[in-house]
Amino acid sequence: MQLTILGSGTARPTHRRASAGYLLEWAHGALLLDPSAGTYMRALKAGLEPKRLVAVVLSHLHADHTADLPGLLFARKQEKLETEIAIAGPRGTADLLRRARSLYGDETPARVEPFPWRAEGLAVEAFPARHSEESVCLRIVADGKTLAYSGDTGDCEGLRAACAGADLALLECTAREPKEGHLSPAECEAVAAATAATRVLLTHIGPGVEPTLPAAEDGLVVSI
């Protein structure tokens, strides 16, 4: 399983960090995780073959985690890709897709699927997060490895369950100090210590935050 960091920043992108977006590839396909604006273009630059993309997976519905979805579906229509793509997400995902289609008139084959979600050789499990009402933390298993992804969340039982014993825990680190609905560097350290993840990588790094654990950079490629 290979993870490419397409955006390691927050809703306030900087010259260094685009908003959230990740490309996950495994033996049987590829998916985009939380595609902010421009994620699909950055995935193509990173080497994604459009035909290998089988799904978009969402941790929650905020714009800095979903804004590229309409553009992605329109692009697939222009690419004449007739294979139906899955959109796996939390409560409200189907309504998000309906609203996007009402604006753009896109009828690209796509189906919305709830968690837990499975594709060939891959399984995604969701745990309650502490952020917006629908937010979840994700635990993704493929190729015999486990990726935990916090999405946006404060420290909570769901986050720790998702991260327990993971080969890689990808944790948001938005806040310099404890803040409701987000993690600070100190809280990331506490989650890492409590869950015994083999490796931890911080992302969704807010302006002015100084991570105390290894931090993602846009374009970083990680083998899990």
C-alpha cells in the first residue's frame, strides 16, 4: 500500500501546503481520500492512471475535504471513463452528490456507499470523530497493512480505536494549543503513545503550528 500526500494543509492553504488530499494505492486499485480543490490534478501529476481510480473516500463534508468531487466526476466524463466510481462517505454524502449534480448537471456513473466499505483487496471502517456531526475517523486495511486516518477530529475514543496498532497513523495537527474539534502537537503525541501505531505522520497542519512528530509535506510518498 502506498500513500501520496497531495495536500498537507488546512482550509487555509499556503504556498507550502495545499488543503487536504491523499492518494492511496494498493494491489487492486487506487482511491482519493478527502479531495480538496485541485486534488485530482495533483494526483495525476503524481502518476495516477485514471482507470485505476475506483473510489473517493470522505471523512466528512467540509469544503476543504470535498471540493474537488464535482470537478473529478466531470473530468471522468470528459475522459470517457464509463466505469462507475464509488463515493464512500459518512451520513450526508448522498445529499452532497445530489446538490453537486443539481449545480453542474453531471451524470457520470457514481454510486454512494456507506461505511464500512469494501473494494477488491481493501476494507474501510469508520469510527465516530469529534468534529462536525457527520465526521468519522477511518481505518483502512489493504495489502496486509493498516492505515489509520484521523480526518478532522479532537482526541476521542473513535480516533484511538482507529489508530490502535496501525502500521501508519495519519493524524491531523491543526491547532497550536488544544482546540475543540482539532488536535494540537501535544495531543498527537498522546494519541501516538496510547495507540502504539508503528509510524505516525502529522498532516492538516495549521499556520504557525510546529509539529513535534514527523510531519507530512505535499508530494511525500510513503510506503506502508
